[in-house]
Amino acid sequence: KLLGVEGISEDVLPSDGKIGSSPLVGVIMGSQSDLPTMQDAVNVLRDFGIPYEVDIVSAHRTPEKLMTYSKSAAGRGLQVIIAGAGGAAHLPGMVAAMTPLPVVGVPIKTSTLNGQDSLLSIVQMPRGVPVATVAIGNAMNAGLLAVRSLCASRPDLREKMEDYQLKMKETVDGMSEKLLE
Ligand code: RP5
């Protein structure tokens, strides 16, 4: 149990929020309630062996922390930020406004509008401040996008990504073969 959430183990999210000595990817979210969704991004980073850090940063409840986090991110060695938020989800856009790093936004599914509110808040960034938005609740793709953006300068990671893609292809090929049996 971590941050009060059942099923999140310490080896995935250690209590200091950091895995590896120099995190390359920052995973942040507006609330502890976003953690079960955001864990999929963390799992991808862990599987690809990317050092990451995890924290809760709320644009409207902890605006000073948001500013400190965003402004210090590049200088601290982060290369990508994944930000998940729900409802009037301004966290990813606000982070993108205060860092030169690529920001991947994860719209969290909400109980009132099924995450359509989160999606539109995140995807409709005005010109000049981009947020790469994944599908509602799809933190796994956010993790994969972060890995892909690191691939440009990391041939070892590119190879791992190609293996991952090959495995997906083989899985689908296997399904077709079973259908034809
Ligand atoms: C947003 O409000 C968070 O990102 C979360 O998705 C949503 C609800 O937060 P809690 O009320 O669960 O803390 O800031």
C-alpha cells in the first residue's frame, strides 16, 4: 500500500517517489485518486528500465509546487514529463507553459463526464504550448510515448522498443493462426 492506495507496491513506487538515481521521466498527477490510472505509465517506465520519479502536483491546490516542479524539471535532468489530471484538467498545460520539455497529458476518467472534460481540457491547448495528449485513461501509451522520445538519443532503448513492437505483432499473428486452425 502506497499513498493510501491498495495494490501499489513499494518496488514500483518507492516511498520517496524516485526509482533510479537520476530520473529521466517525471510522472505527476493532480491527486492521489489518479494513481491507479497513472500506474500504467510507471509500469512501462519500469519495464523499459527508465529511471523515473512520481509525485502529486495539483495545479489549483498546490500552485507554488507546480511552479517549482515545472521550472526545475529540465535543470534536474528530466527529459519528459507525464502529467495526469481529471476534470478541469489544467495541470499538463500549466506544466508545459513553464518547461521546455515535452509534456504528455493523460486525461483521467471522471465519474460525472467519463473523462470527456479531462480530454478536452488537455487536448485543446492553444497554439505555441503543446501537450501530447493520449486517450482517456491510457497512461500506458503515455509511458510508451515517453520511452519513444528518449529513443532518439538511446539506441539501446530503440532496440527494446522494436522488440516490444515485434512481440505485439507476434501476439496478433498467433491470434490469427488460432482462428484459422
Ligand atoms: C483533479 O481532480 C485530479 O487530477 C483528479 O483527477 C480530480 C479529483 O481529485 P480528488 O477529488 O480525487 O482529489 O485535480
